Amino acid sequence: MRELGRELAQAGRYLTQSLRLMVGVPDYGSYLAHHQATHPEREPMSYEEFFRERQAARYSARAGKCC
């Protein structure tokens, strides 16, 4: 029974993440994990900085990614 509960919770997290991506809400947790794995020497952006940067990237004409 516990295993089913864990699987349902994980499915809920995936569904939430998918819905947020569909409507354009960026995933700060994924950003932090990526940042720690690829840029550990640099300070990560605050949530507010991250949100503004993602909105600018979404609505501006510039293209590109960090990696």
C-alpha cells in the first residue's frame, strides 16, 4: 500500500510539473538542480530573478540556452 502511495505522489509531481510547463510557469527546482550539477561555483538566481529571466526568454526574440 505504501508503494502505491509513493507512486501516486510521484505521478502527481510529474503531472504538476507538466501542467506548469504547458502554461509557462518555470520550474525553479529543476533550475536549481541543473545549476548545482553544471555551475556549482556560481551563485544561483533567486526565484524572482529566475522568474523574470524565464519570462524575458519566453517573450523576447532572442534565442539560446546556457548549455
